[in-house]
Amino acid sequence: MTGPPAAPRVLIADDQALVRTGFAMILGSGGITVAGEAADGAVAVRETRRLRPDVVLMDIRMPDVDGLEATRRILAGNPTTAAGEPTRIIILTTFDLDQYVYAALTAGASGFLLKDVTPDHLINAVRLVRTGDALLAPAITRRLVARFARPEPPAPHPELGALTPREQEVLTLLGGGLSNAELAGTLCLSEATVKTHVTRILTKLGLRDRVQAVVLAYETGLVQPGTNGRPS
């Protein structure tokens, strides 16, 4: 028999020592290991490569190398943990719907948290993202994309052709912000079948989580800002 999964290992990147200390105490109280800390983005990149944490809590606004650039540099290298799983990044921000958060999501971050997050929410968020799930509800992601996406022509994605018609339909509805339960109801499928479709979509398109699927649905024109992805 296999035992319970090991405690998540987290790197905290924030330029304020008090914030890092507070988050470290909260995570420690929840049985989460703080593998290291970083006071700026450059150190965060270096320490992520060295420590290979499960999750990086990344402040978006730091001097020199900010959290956005650090996120890009980290995820460009497809980092993995010691167990071979992808390292996940949660963006920390003071402002809801910050345009930099959208940029970080397009770079591959798995979600964001406001800095006034409650202790329980912080602990649960780290555990959720560590399992490979997305922290951000698709509806909130859709709101971010609709607000901050630049009005450019849709970007083609060569792997879209690998999706079945049903998978393209699921991806379009994902972009509209539907949950698994809503997808199941709309498509008259079981939630288990919906989860299978979502997993296959992420695998075929090389996406980290459903947050990235929502962003891609907009970038490729499957969903247009101001619509919900549902058939008219």
C-alpha cells in the first residue's frame, strides 16, 4: 500500500520579509513545507531551479525582475519537482483583476490569490494546485481574458486539429466559463465523461490546466470576448 502523499513543498517569492514570514507560518501550520524564500524574481528563478518545489507563491510586483518576468523564465524551462511533476505557480497580487495577472496566466501560471487571502484558503489553494488542478474558476478567468486580452486576430494553434469535434465543443464551453457540472448538463454527459474529455484536451494541447484552456479558447477565436461559449 502507498502512504499519503508527501507534504507540498513551497517557495515563497515576495519582496516584503513580513509577508514571507507570515505566509511561511500559515503554510507550516497546515503541514506544508516551505522549501525556500526569495525577495525578488531573479532569486525566485534561481531557487526554483535549485529546490524544485511543488508550488511557487509569486508576488507580481517586485523590484528588478518582477513576478511576471520570473514566471515566464521559470515556466519556459518546463520545471519539474523531485517527483517529476510540473512545478506550479500561484500569482500573489494586491489588486483583483490586475492586468499583470492576465499576462501571468497566459505565461502558464495556475491561478492567483489576493494577498489578503485567509489562512485556510491559502493552505487549500496550495494543496489544490499541487494536485494539478486550476486555482482560478473558469468564469473568473473568462472575465480576466475579456477585460485584458488585446484585440488581435485569433492566433492559430496547430494542435486544435487533433481534437475531436466533441473535444472542440468542450473546449469552447470551457472558454465560456462552464464548470464540469455545467458542461455535463449542457452536453448531456456524466461529469466523469466530462473530466475525461478535459484531461484529453489538456494533454493534446500541451496545457497545464483548465485556466490555460480558457485563455487558449480566446486566443484562437473559439470564444469571443462578450460571449459565453454556449451555442446560440
